[in-house]
Amino acid sequence: MSKSAGASGMGSGGGSVRSPDIDAVQAAKVVERITGNGWATDAGGNFIYVTPAALAFFGLALEDLNSPLDDNTLGWSRVVHPEDYEGAAAMWQRCLQTGEHYNVEHRMLRADGMWGWTRSTGHPVRNDDGTITGWYGTVIDTDTPSPRRDRIVGVARALNNTTPEAFLSMDAVHPHDRPTVEQATARAFFHGVPQVSSYRQLQADGNYRWVEFRVEPEYGISVDVDPAVARQDKRWTTASSFGETGEAVRAALAIENLYGGAWAMDASGQFTYATPTAQTSIAMTLEDLNELLEGKPFLEGGEQGWQRGTHPEDRKRVGESLRQALRTGEHWNVEYRVLRANGAYVWHRAAARPTRDSQERITGWYGATLDIDVYKRTEAALRERERQLQQLIDTVPALIWSTTADGTPTYVNKPFTEVTGATLKDITAPDGSPSLSVVHPDSRELVRQAVRHSFATGAPYIQRYRQRRADGSYRWTETRAEPLRDETGIILQWYGVSSDIHDLVMAEEAVRVSERHLQQLVETLPALIYCAMPDGKPIYRSQKLREYLGFNLEDKDEAGKPRLDGTLEAVIHPDDLPTIKERYGHSLSTGEPYAQRHRLRRFDGVYRWVETRAAAMRNGEGTIVQWNGICFDIEDQVRAQEELRLAQENLARASQAASLAELSASIAHEVNQPLSAVMNYSSACQRWLNAEPPNIERAQKTLDRIVHSANSAADVVGRIRALFKQTPAKRDCVALGGVVFEARDLLAEEASRRRIRIDVEGESGIRLVPFDRVQIQQVLVNLMRNGMDAMASVPKDRILQVRAHRMGDMARIEVSDRGRGIQFPDKIFEPFFTTKDQGMGMGLAISRSIVEAHGGQLWAEGNEPRGTKFIFTLPADGGAGS
């Protein structure tokens, strides 16, 4: 049934059976049954067959594909993307001239009207003498573009110390092995898996030597895969006879030329053909594939040798599906894992179609097995990436959604539903437009207009509005959306994200309120406020300052002159300008605070006094970033200060006059008491002398009292002169009782005349710390005379009582009368306040000053049963006894 081949010899068949005895159209239809589409051209490249369904879809006829649009554009450019046409056409022309296998990736128009990536392949059909009689091929949808598009299909890397350049020409490849190299290139192109195989290479001495080569896919892949290894120098076999499967074998050869691998089997499932690559890549010959493992034919339920190379999990399923196809003639399509010679399982996609004789009896099967391991791994990687992406989308703190190009919602992520409580159905209106049900009613119409505008124009969408939450509350949200476009700029989808900015909006509102408050504060402060750059250039003026000056920041700008100089020269009084420039410049250069009084020009041209202060604002590093200043109009204050100065001068003069008057009154009061005593004693002396007979003794005593009173007056005048000379006052250490009795004696005559009895009561021997005897006596006389005056209107009980005693370290003297009492106890000690018709109002004021000057106190109280009691204290001598 079969014969062996391998390193020892390939026979006349070489690495494969001969080319199929089939024309291009038949080959295209064979391929069409496997892939769903096929095409054929004559030797010149003119289409002679295209799958009818494809022509119907494009709305074209064969003549349209063959009719050039111009001198440089072929008719089939109508279905190829304009950016890809030039490269595809150049490769096609090259293959037509050289007979090379045609493999190209390009974008082609799809059924949905969009451009999609495809892989196109074509192979020449030759007659017995090798002349190309036509081409056939197919197109496979690849969904995604290949990342590496600059690789040339068929460039292989020679191994086993053979240089790459040795493989650049097929002339160095044994004629029987050239199909092997072409098939490896086709498999790499379609499967996306690197291919490792071997061929016989022409040596310099004319002999051939086996070498190994590797073919990389033209396009890059995103997953790591092991290369498929199929060495032609390993054992493989061919069938000794094809039997009824000749047509199936020819169909397999037609497919093999495109995909690099195909096989044929008879109606019972026994393989009659498999490429050497297929056999060596799985380490199974035809005999191994056809071996009945259970001694029972495959159609009767037994297992066949090829099933040993099937993954255990797939073996039963694949066997039953093939057995069903063999029995019914149904097309066989299946995916399963195949065991490679290196011990690894890889995914394959197998397809088989039956051949029939004229009686519709199945005569054989032909098929192709494509390595889809890259696809499977990529699919798994994409699913994992999709899972990770979905996980990311559902984890990010944002609400993500998408719509179609016309705005129909198509997706919302998990957080969207959790946060808003709305599903995809909830946000889709009956007409397919966004319902905007999660938008606050007050903002809904504005949002709807913005959405419609973006969908109509393609402009990016951005909007802030209040969005409803699952609990019924509303929070501020910012939604942004951008369109996804294809290569031509057509919008495919809209993707949007909604972010919760409620806290940000609230913070911004708080900042706005704060700024508004600060602005109002600045504008309502009774001051002129400004800001400047670190170099002093003005950058801000409050409204009050602008109105005060009558111009804005830029109004005084001049070419070539700094704004600061122009501003200062415009508003500072010429007499103050040099000082201001110097002081302000010093602050700008040192960072020290600035404070200065100067005259500032108002909008009406009037210069007014102002006080300007400025301080530097610094950043975290201490660098000055701005100067902030404030200016106060102090014109009224300056004028008030000037008026105050003048008033103070006038007051000083008036005070001097009042002091002089007070001093005169004090002197008069001090001198008046002893002079009054002199007058009283003189009158008494005169009466004693005029008596019959004259009372010389009493007159003599009266004259002694006149001399004593005159001396007292002289002492008063002397102390006043000492005061003006600033000489220290004379202090005595006499007993207090003696001073009290002297005061009584001075007033005795007057008291007798006014029918007032003076009672003196006190402890003997009370001594005071050194004191001015004359001044204390004046205090006593003044208080006693006031008491006598107070009883002038009292008809009886006119008793003036003087009592002196010691209390701790102080001596206490009380002068009590039985008059009508005092009406203003708090004011009687004020200068010039008096209740007497002829009084000066200085006696009590002077008395309190004298007592306080001696370290004591003077005050007034009510007396029982009536009258007033004046009390004063003086420091007692600690060494004196009672």
C-alpha cells in the first residue's frame, strides 16, 4: 500500500507527489469548499473565477475586476484598502513574473461595510513542461493587523553552519525539495508558527547536502510558541497506490500549495496521502496513521493509529465526529489538540470534504489541518486581558460607559450600576437614545443638548451636572466622552467616564465664597490695598485705590519704563518722591517691611497725606513671591494733629494762668488765717486797753498772741518762697497735742464770739514722724473753722469737738461739728468747689494735699446725731509711748 522514503532516497516523487493534474478553476473550487472562498486567474493575472457569493457581495462582475481604472490601477483595487493596494499590487506583479508563491496581508471591504484585515495567498498552476497556465488562491479574514509588515515571506535562516545568503536563491535547493520550502513558507504565513524543516542544498562540488532551515511568520505574534519541526530527512512514506482517491489527492495537492499541508483518505478513513512535513512533524508515517489499534475497522467503532496523536480529552470526540462524516458524507470541521514529535500538544483546525463519482458515491476525502495554536493562545491571552481589563474597569473609582456612534448606550460598568442604581436598560430611552434618567431634572435639558451636539459633530463631550445616586441623593459629577474612530476618521463608538466631583465642587464653592468674602472685605475696608511682584511691579489695586487714583494698573505704562517708576512719578508728591524711591527700593532689595508717610495725588489732582505700609509674602522656602500693601488716607488725622498741637499750646497758656490763679488763691488762703487771728487779737487788745481801769495783764497776753499769729503768717510766706526756690521744707518732731491746742487757741476768741464751745480730747504724748508743724496746724485750723461755719445757722448745741488718738502705726485726728451736714461729700475736696457764699473752694483741696503729702489720708463722714466729721490720719512715730 505504501512505500518508504527518507534520508536514503526520495525516489522520483521527491518531497511530494507531482503537481496536481487540475486546472486553476478546479483548484479554486476545491479550495473554496474548504475555506468558503476561492479565486482563479489566467497566466496573465486576469480573473477567470471568483466565488459567486463574493462577487454578489461586492456588486461586481469578473470584467470589473479585470478592467483597470487607469494605467496604473487594476480593477480589483475597488475591494482593497487604498493604503494597502500599492504594496499588494506590486507583490502580485512580481509573482506573475517570477512564479513565486503569493502571500500578502491587506485590508479588504467586509460585509458590514468596514475595512478588515485579511491574508491573501495564491499559487501558480503549471503544465508538464513547467509553464504557468494559471493561478488560484483564497482570502482568509484575520480580524487584526499584523504588527510586523516589513518582513518578506519566504526569507529563511539557514542552520548547521550554512549562511543565510545560501538560501536566498531557490537554485541552491534540490528540485524535489522546493515544494517543501514553499510549503514551510505557506504554513508560517497562515499558521503564524515558525517552521523548522530541512532540504538538500547544492554544494560547491556539485553534490547536495542536507541542511536545516527555519521560516519565521511575516507578521509578529503576541504569544510565545515553539516552532513546528518537520525534517525531510526523517522517515516518511507514500502510498503505493491512490486507488479511488486520485481526485481527493489532486484536491489535497491544490490545497497543500496554498496552506503548506493537506491530506487525502479513502471512504473508510485510511490515509492515502499526507505531506512529508505532516508525517515528520507528528512522527507518524502513513502506516502509523492507518494502523487499526483494536483490530476493528474505524467505521465499525475501532480506533485508528492517528488517534494516538490526539489529546486524550479530544480523542473520542474527534473520532466520533469523523466517523459520522464518513458515514453520512457531511462536511467535517473540528478543532482538537495534536501531539507533535517534540511531545507537545498544539491546537489544530481540521476540515475535510468528500469526492464523489458520477453516481454520487463517495470515492475519497481531502482535507487540510491548520495549526491554530497561536490563535488559541492569543485567544486565551485576550480573554485573560479582557478579564483583567474588565476587572480594572470595575475596580477604578469611576463610572464608565459606551454608546454606538449615534448615541445608543451599549455598556455600563459595575460601579455605574452600583453607584447610580441604574442598569443599561434604565439609561436607554425607547428610541435608543440616552434617557439621562440619572441626571438631575434641572440639568437634564442642558445635558441633552450637549450630548446631541457631540454625537452630531464628533466634538469631545464634557459636562458637569448633579447625578442621582442609588439612595436617591444627587452628587456633582463630571462626565467626559471621546469618540473612537477608524482609519478613515469615521466614529465607531463613544466611550465615556463619569467622575464624582461633589467634594471638589463643594470645596470650590467654599473657596469661591471665601474669595468673595475676602474680596468684599478688601473692597469694604476703609483702606487702599495693592499687591506687587517681588520686583515691585504693581499687579493689583483694590477698587477703592483705583477710584482714589483715578486710573488703572496699565494706564501709566510707558515703553522702556518700568510700571513701578511710572506709577510712583504719577502719584507721589515731588518733594516726597526721592525718599519714597529710596525707602521702597531698600525694602524690595532686603525684604524688610516698608512704612512711610507721604503725600499722594488724588484723582482730582489734590495731594493728601497718607500712610503706606507693605510686607513681603513668602513661600515655603522663604522666597518672596509677592508684596502686599495697604495705604491709609490720614489727611484729616494730620490736620487734627496740627489743630490739637495748637489747642495744646493754648491750653498750656491757659493752664499756666489757672495755676497762677490757684497759687494766688492758695497763698491768700494760707496767709488769711494768721492775719485774721492778728485782727481778732488786735481788737481784743484794744478792748482790754480801753477798759476802766485798763487790763494791762490781759492786753499783754493778747499782744503775745498777735506776735504769734504774725509769726505764723511770716512762716507761711517763707514756705511759699521756699517752694519757688525749690528748697526742702522744714520738718518738726513736736508732740501732736501741742499742735492741736495751738490751733484751738488761735480760734478761741472767734469761737467765743460765735458762742461755740471747743472740746479737745486726746491721748497725751502722741508723736508723729517728722512733719511740717505749720501745714498740719493750717489743716486743723481750716477744718475747725469749717465746722464753726457749718454751725452758724444752728440755734443751740454749738459744740466743735477735736479728738486725737493713736490707731496702730497711724495717728487719727477727728474734727466733728453739729451743723446740718454736707450735701456733696464726693465733691467738697475738689479745687474751687464751695458751699459758702464767700468761699474760694480751696481750703479742703489744700488740706487733703497737705495730709497726703505727709503720708496720710483725709475724708469726711456723717456725725451722730447730726453734723459732719472730718477725719485725717498721719504716720505716728514708732518709738513714742502713750
